[in-house]
Amino acid sequence: MPTPPVDPPSAGRNRADVRRNEQTLLDAAAAVFVRAGVHAPVRQIAAESGLGMGTIYRHFPTRADLVVAVFKHQVDTLATTPTDPATAPPYQALRTWVHRFADFLVTKHGLAEAMHSDQAGFENLHNEFVERLLPVLDRLLTASAAAGSTRSDVRAYDLMLAVGNLCIGVETFPDYHARQMIDLLLTGLTRTDPTTQEHEEH
């Protein structure tokens, strides 16, 4: 039986370096996109990542390629967020995840324009992110409710839509503070419905 070829150690190191550079690049691009939008100059991403602009163009020849890659990278990160209550207090874990999800939506809002010639591809990515992230948000909500931190009658899908709607104003109003509005929304989840209290008092 023939022995499968084994890559020389240098080849393995090279592949690891390429993967590491790509992850560094995607993290940096995501941070820049959140601050400055998906049309931020490539030189900002290069400065954030510490990599050369040639490296960026070698990985992602077009801006659409980069935006799609950042989008998928953010989905992967959000989808693998630990939801075990032992990792962090449930309400804090929920709040942290929702804020990160809001940052992700900045990239998503720019994705449609970046993929203007590929509507079907955009819709597939949209469906993929909903399918992968909705169960994570549902687990975070369930854990927070079980800990007595938030209401138990809030659907993950409704919260996801609400956060998305609160983020829309960022594109139109420069002084709009989406995170503050999201915090108000999350604070509202911790309160008992006033009509329930009234029924209990009477």
C-alpha cells in the first residue's frame, strides 16, 4: 500500500502562517468596518492588521470578496460563542452577544451593496446567518430567563428583528447611538410586564 505524501515541515508552517494572516486580516477588517463602514480605505485595514496592502489584495482581490469573507467570519464567531451559564453570568453573556451581533449587522448592511450583482448569493448568506445565529440567541435568552434575569416570553426571532431595526439608524443619522438604544431594549427585557403586576395586585 503506497504511503501518502507528507508535506515538508516548511509547507505546514507556510499554510499555518497563511491561515493566521487571514484571521488577523478578517478581525482587523471587521473592526474597521464597524468604525468606518464597509467602504473604509484598505490602508486602514492594513494599518489595523499590521499586514501590507499587497497581502490584503492577494487574499481578497475585490472589496466584495473581503466584505463577504468578513461577514462569514463574523457569523462563525457569533455561532461558536459559548452559551454555557458557567462561562459567564447569563444576562451578561446575552448582552455581550447582542452587542457583537449589532456590530455584525454593520457588515451585513454593506453586504447587499457589495454584492449588488449577486442577489441570490446575498439571500443565501442572509438565510445562513439566521439559521446559524437564531439557535444561539435562543439558548442565551433561555439561560438568562432560567436565571431569573430576563422575561421568559420573548422570542429570539423577535429580539433579533428588534436589534436589527435599532441598528438601521446608524446609516442615516451620524449622531445615532445604537448601543444605547439596544441597552434600553435589553433593560426592558428585565422588567415585569406592568399589566401582570396590576392583575396580581387586584
